Amino acid sequence: MTSNSAVMERKLSTHTLSDKWVLWAHLPHVTDWSNKSYIPIQEISSVEEIVSLYNIIPEAMVKNCMLFLMRKDIFPSWEDPKNRKGGCFSFKVNNKKVSDIWKKLSYSLLGETLSNNKILMKNITGITISPKKAFCIIKVWTTDLMFQNPNEITNIEGLSTHGCIFKRHKPEY
């Protein structure tokens, strides 16, 4: 049985995020793109949870699976009501750097520091990674089209805005 002081100490040592997030995966060999093919890996509500999770996720998973880190209650598809009128910043990242950049981008997202623009930060619904042969595409999804300048995204070492494009989501209702 845990004492009250031990429970209190554990709560005090947890750094709660201002929003809850869910890490999703879509496995590379799966050709079904229906909602059931997206696998929720873990709900994240603290700094400690994301650090622990990223310490056990293999680099090969980051390079080879589609991963989605989305605000809780937002499904990782363009058809979700919070995504259908939005778009995404699309960055091309070399496979050698992608794992480190994904981690830094995730930490900035969850810490609500991915943009200095507070309105844009609230409009960001999540980030995704899509593997290609020698590179990955990392996207920052937004709920609307108000912000389309990639320079609004905080500078993440290794993530260049050169060549970044903003794409409008094209939901298939």
C-alpha cells in the first residue's frame, strides 16, 4: 500500500502538459486506410510520459512507420472536423536526422513552444511523419488556413524551412 506522502511526491514530480496528446501509428505494410488501421500507442499528459515513451521507441519505427502525434480527441485524418478546413506545413527531412528532429519537434509541440505565435500554436492539431526511401516528410497540421508561413514555426535544429510548403487538406467526405 502506498502512503499518502509517496503519492503526493509522485504527483509533484510530474510535469503536466497544458493539453493531452495521443501518439498514433499506421504500420507500413498495412494497405487499409480506414479509421481502424490507425493504432493509438499512448495518451500523453506529462513531460515524463513523452520522454519515457521516446526512450523505448526504436529509431527504425520513426523512420519506417507513419506516426501521428495529435491533440487528444483529434483523429489523425483530414476528415476529422478539427482538420478538414486546415492544412499542413510539409518539411522534407533526411533519414539520418529524422529521429532526432521528430523528437525535438514533439517536445516543442507538447511544450506549446512550436510557434511564438500563440494563436497559431492553438491552431496546431498535431504533427506527422511519413517515410519515403532516403527521407521522411514531417508535417505540422493546422485546424485552419490562417497561417501558411513556415517561418512562424520555431526554429528546430536540422528542420529547414527552405523548401517547406503549406498544403491544404483535401478530405474525402
